[in-house]
Amino acid sequence: MVAQYPRDVRCGQLRSRAWGLEMTLKWRRRLLDALHSRHHEEAQADKLSSRFTMTEASPAIEVRGLEKSYGSRQILCGVDLTVPAGETLVILGGSGSGKSTLLRCLMGLEKPDAGTVKVHGHDLAAVPRETLSGLRQRMGVAFQGSALFGSLTVAGNVDLPLKELTDLPASTRRIIVQIKLALVGLEEAAQRYPSELSGGMQKRAAFARAMALDPDLLFCDEPSAGLDPVTAVGLDRLLIELREVFNMTLVVVTHEMESAMTIAQRLVLMHKGRFVVSGTPQEVRQNQNPVVRSFLDRVPEEEPPGGLRYQRLIQAWEDDD
Ligand SMILES: Nc1ncnc2c1ncn2[C@@H]1O[C@H](COP(=O)(O)OP(=O)(O)OP(=O)(O)O)[C@@H](O)[C@H]1O
Ligand SMILES: [Mg+2]
């Protein structure tokens, strides 16, 4: 029998984020109970467990020799990475260094040219389609550009994965959507469309959608870019809470050094398609590799010899004429 949700849970009760988080915990348990009861038959349970086999020893993510090119441009040049379950990894790196490309490979959205990407022990390039989609259901993603559907309200966007990937009744989904929106402080904006939100609100809505299915692996691409400092700190806190309360594995790409140092258990710095350093925030701060120093100390790249770049550009135009 499917467990019933209590009727007295009202949207109005979901005011504070702390309370929202607490509720999420309760609802997560209830949701799992409900799903468990629904799929009570042995056969169904067997099918699920075979789709999601994972050994205790499997890291959440294991990447070996990953290479990816677009046309003749090689973006990832042999990336090796292991992310133990429950770790918060922050990926730093200059613009265009390949961070988002790496995230897409980790989610199985891009096919590597060489190397392997394993998630919970499964090689994404080798698993059957059904397993891949099962694994994807355990991943949440907040894309760099929010990627909300403009024709759906905020609530509709958060509801979408629940509607498409579960068979929960609409009434239950509505409550889950409210909880997720409360988590990111967007309860009041539930019925607005993405075009009616500020950039920061869109980011938070994308984050709520990424959390919709209670993923155990969450990818965030520049979660706090464009947010005011107070909201950004709130989001950092939320990420830390998620790790601590749900033991979620987080992979976060960010340019915000303060945020990176606050949330990371481990940091990697990507440069020209490779990691040049990997360590705790403290270790990375003390690293003397010139690329690391230049990134952390915000020292711009040296001008190529022969004068200022723009002067050479103008010279090139004049030469063309
Ligand atoms: N689909 C694509 N087709 C062709 N080139 C691409 C594609 N996606 C990314 N690139 C190129 O790959 C390089 C790395 O892009 P990527 O988006 O991974 O960088 P990034 O490190 O996330 O940068 P940013 O910090 O600006 O978001 C860039 O030069 C980009 O132009
Ligand atoms: Mg990017």
C-alpha cells in the first residue's frame, strides 16, 4: 500500500529555509517509504537493485584518461579524477579551460573521445540505456545558464522531473515542489515565469529543479555567479547542509574563490584541459605552482612579447587593408 502524506502539511508552513530543510528530511524518508511500498513486489525490487548496483567501495565518480575535442580543438587532455561518495569537490579554472565540458562528460551528456567515466562503478559509455537513465535520475544538475523552460512557471520547472520520472500523484508532487522552492527561498515566485525572475532567482529556481528528485550526486555549474553576496553565502550554506544532512556528493564549478574555499573539501584547478593541482583548500592556498598562484592571486596572463595585444590587433587590421 502506498503511504499517505499527512493532510495538514500546508504550503504556508514552509516559510523558513531551515524548516524547509527539516521537512525535506522528513519527506525524503516518507517519499522513500512511499516509493518502497509502491514497488513492494520482489520482482520490481530486484529490477531496481540490478539497475542501481553499487558496491560500498565504488567511488561516486571515477575518471581515467578522459579526452574530449571539439573539431580540431582538444579541450580535455587526459583528465584523471576520483570523487569519493559524500565528498564536495570544487572545480576551479579560467574561462574556457573545459570545466563545463568536464561536467557534461561526468553526466554522460558528452561522449569522451578516449578514457572512461564511471559513476557509482558504472562506465557511462558501456552501460545499457536503461542503466544510464537510472543513473541520471540519481544526478541533479544546475546548469551554468539555468536552462529553465520559459513556457513553464517556476513550480512547473521544478515539477518537470517529478512528473516525467516518477509516478507520484500531483498532490504529492505539489508538496515536494513547495519544499524545494522553500529550500532556495522562492516560495513566493512559484507561479512566475522564468522571464519574470531576476538572474539570481533563475539560478535558485534551477537549483530547486536540480534537487527535485533528491539526487545523491549534484552537479552545480557556477551556482553563485550573478547572485548578491548575501544570497551567494546562503547558497553556500545550503550546499554544506546538503552534504551534511543527506551525505550528498557535490561537484561544483565556480569562479568565486570565497565560495570555493568555504564549501570545498577538495579543490582541483583546471588549466589547458588538465588538473594542475588537487588538494584541500588549505593545500591549494599554499601551492606554489605558477599557474595556481596566478589564478589565486588574480595575476593576469603576461602580455605576449611585442607590445600590447590591441596595438598588434590594430596593426593586423591595417596590414589587411
Ligand atoms: N559544443 C561545443 N562545440 C564546440 N566547442 C565547444 C562546445 N562546448 C564548449 N566548447 C569550447 O570548449 C572550450 C571549453 O568550454 P567550457 O564551456 O568547457 O569552458 P569553461 O571552463 O566551462 O568556461 P567558463 O568558465 O567560461 O564557463 C571553449 O573554448 C568552448 O568554446
Ligand atoms: Mg562553463
